[in-house]
Amino acid sequence: MAITAQMVKELREKTGAGMMDCKKALTETDGDMEKAIDYLREKGIAKAAKKGDRVAAEGLTSIEVQGNEAVILEVNSETDFVAKNEGFQALVKELASHLLANKPATVEEALEQKMDNGATVAEHVNAAISKIGEKLSLRRFEIVTKEDGDAFGAYLHMGGRIGVLTVLGGTSDSDIAKDVAMHVAAVNPKYVSRDQVSADEVEREREVLTQQALNEGKPENIVSKMVEGRLGKFFEDICLLDQSFVKDPDHKVGKYVQSKGATVKSFVRYEVGEGIEKRQDNFAEEVMSQVKK
């Protein structure tokens, strides 16, 4: 039968094996998912197959900077206990170094690349799964570059629960860039500036605010002025430069950066597990599950 990309993706999620290994396993077993899992286990490729249906929503973010290049990444585990494990933390650092050195475009491409030890990234992660005893996954990463004279701001909150990487132009002062990164970690803006917000998003918000004002019984002749005022609050909520700076609330981030002769070029903010539906475990049961391993 025809082996689809969705089948390969599903098998990868269940086993943690590489893309080509999964495709071969499905081909060899005529698309039978369970037989394909067994095939990979028999080959020693999917030692962690039984962990594949677990939810890995804990873990760490990490940042590595080398000259004008940096990488921010998120690696997931099942529990916060493992996120504090030295072996897991070492894995995160190894993956960061590999990503920065090899610059894959996607997670899928990264998993197929060979590491210095001769294993693919997927195999290296699988080896860590077998050793640590939990499902682990490289979830996402972004490689960021800057110009000479720009500054990276790297900040990890709570040991890596939140990671932020900023790029500031017009200054080489990484402390200023880190201050902005700390603000981004705390306030979580979506955009750097208003001009990055799409016209559709602004118009949708304008329509909602207009209807709210009308529902409040405000006269139509003053509604549009009210809406424009409320749009300012909308931009403050989502745009970094419009926000009150957490270290000095009397000033906007934009004014603070400007006073340093700098501009904010970009930021990346990762929060561990965001967007993943987390399993609601009983805490005592989670502790016992660790004790029994």
C-alpha cells in the first residue's frame, strides 16, 4: 500500500525513530502500524516505543550564543523531575550545540542529521530516552543571526521554563538586550511594534470594540473616537514597544530602548509546554511513578 507522510509522522511520534527508518518499517510491513513498531523495536531503533503515546509537556528551553549566531530551543520531557536531571540537561546542551553548528531548517531535518558521535539526532535522543526512562523530544528551535554592532539578549527564567532571545540594533550592550528579554519573558508580547500587526487583526479588534461600545449604550457619534482610544490599549497588550517597561513602569519599552540609542530588531520567546495539552496527573502518583522506575 502507499505509505503516506501522515503515516510516517504517526510512527515517528509513537517510536521516536528517524523519518527514513519509519518509512522503511512501514514499507516492510505493508503499512501495518503495530508491525512497523515491532520492526523498529526488533532493529533496536525503537527501544522507547512504549513511551510514544505519553505526553511530554515538561522540559527546558535553552539558548546558546556563538559570535553573531545563536539558537533557542525547547526539549520536552514528561515530568519536571526529569527536566532537573543532569543527563537531560546535558542532552539539551548537546542538541543546542549541534543545531548551531549544523543549522537544519526544521526539526525533521535535524533529527536525520549525524552528530559527532556518529548517531543521528533521533538516535541520540532515543538513547537518552532508554537511559532516563521518559519520553523526550526536540520540539522546536530557531537559529537567529545578528550584525556586527548588534546585541543578543539571552534570558532563561526559572532555570529554563521560559527562554527569550532578543536582538537589538544600534548597541553592542548585551545587558540592555537582556533587560528587554526579561521584559518579554514577564509580559509575553506577540509583536515588536504596531506595524507587525496585520490589518485584518486590527480590523477584527476594531469591530469587537465598536460592538462593545454600542452594547454599552454609547452614542454612535462618539463610538469611533472611543474605539481608537481602546485600540491603543490593545496595542499595549500585544506590542513590545508600546508596553510599560517592567524595570521602570514610568517608561515604555520603546522609549527605554531609544534612550540607549538602540532599536529592537526581533525576539523569540519559548515557554515550556505552551500549546501542548497536558496530562492532569495526581502529584502523589507522579512521585510514586518516579520511585518505581
